[in-house]
Amino acid sequence: MDYTIDNLASKLYDEIKDKSNRNELLLDRSEVVSFYKNLRLALFINYYRTHFVEQDIKNILHTSLLNLRNAFGQFFNQYEDKIMAFYGKIDEIKSLLELDIQAMYDGDPAANSLSEIVLTYPGFIAISAYRIAHEFYKLGLKFLGRIITEYAHGRTGIDINPGATIGKSFFIDHGTGIVIGETTIIGNNVKIYQGVTLGALSLKDGHSLKNTKRHPTVKDNVTIYSNASILGGDTVVGNNVVVGGGVFLTKSVPDNMICKLTPCGVEVYKNQL
């Protein structure tokens, strides 16, 4: 067969025409990414611009809504109530992100200003995308949320599933290679370094595990150093625990402990700090 462009197009059309699902929600990814960028600008315009007025924020928010209208296309009216419910959560999202910004500033001696964190830190890009995406996830718009977090993943190397539950004052330091799975629960004042995995212990049963808790729980005031892996839905890291670099955990750790990698494996002992 002569594979001209026209012939190839006909062949591809014949192969896929009966596989398309015209009732499936399809989203324009570029419009979703533009929505995320515009919303983040509206929330933190004071870090992006020296001079601005209230009308600027109104215009940006209207543009963000237009992005979603374009992204949803023919499906917008079907999901409009959920989308407007999301906008009702924006104050709450902003409050959480302000705590994240402060946690990053307080925890990083290399930080020179809050503006530096908002404009340059990959951890803030990732957590801001997550907090926005998580609200959509809770509203049942999981695909929309996933597009937002995967955009941030591509920008930063930090992979946070929008279904994860993350508490206040979350600090990602450096961040490259971090993976946080869908059913992970993270408490308040948690600090995570690059290369950390909060993942599933086994996925041999595949999609049948969808509605089970596959990822760990990390309680309050925990620090997890670089390249640690904490796996399994039954694994709980207690309050005030320090997990050392390179540690591999598949069992729970009580409150106030230190987990350290040694030549003999992982040792767990009382945190004296």
C-alpha cells in the first residue's frame, strides 16, 4: 500500500472510528494548564507584579474560568456546578498554600524571600498544583486534577497524585524524584527531601486494588530524608519520627523514633531530640 498522508489518515480512521467514546469526558490539556497558571497568578499576584489593582485579579479569574469552559467544551454545562463549587474553595486553598510557603521559608536557610519560593521553588509549584487538583479530585473531577498534577510533575520531577491527603505546612526540599501515591495520608508540618517514595507495597493485583488503601500514612511533624521509600497501605509513620536517607520501610514506626540505614539494615531507636 502506498503510504501517502491521505492513505495513512484513512487507515488510522478505519482503525479507531469505532473505538471512540463520544460520551467520555475529554479535556483540552493546554487550556487546563493555562487555567492552573492563571489561577496561581490570581492567588499570588503580589509576588508576580509590583503594581496591580482589584480589576486585574477579577480579569485573571474570569480568564481562568474561560480556560475551563474551553477545556470542557461541550461538557461544560454538565460539570458547571462542580466547577463553581471549586471556586468557592479558593480562599481555603490560598490559606493552605500560604502556610506551605511559610514552612518552606522557615525550614530552608537558603531561602532569601517568600517571593523566591513562589517564583522559583519546584516544591511550591508541585504543592500548589496538588492543592488545586485535590479539590477537583474531591469533587469527582479526577481527570482534571490529574492533568494539573502531571503538568507539575513534568516541570519539577515531583509526582503527587491528586487523591493524596496532605495536611498543613507541607515542605518539599529540593524535591526531584519524589513520588506520593493516591491513597497516601500526610499530617501537618511534614518535611520531605528529594527521591522519597510514599508508594504501594505491591501492585501484582493491578486495577482490582483501586478502592483499597495502598499507600502509607505519615503523621505530624515527620521528616523524611532523601531516597527513603515507605510502602504499603498498612504502614504508619508516627508523630515526630525522623526517617533517614535511603531507608526502606514496609512496617509501621511508633511515635518519637528515628529510622536509620546501617550496614546491617534499618535500625529504629528512640528520638532523644
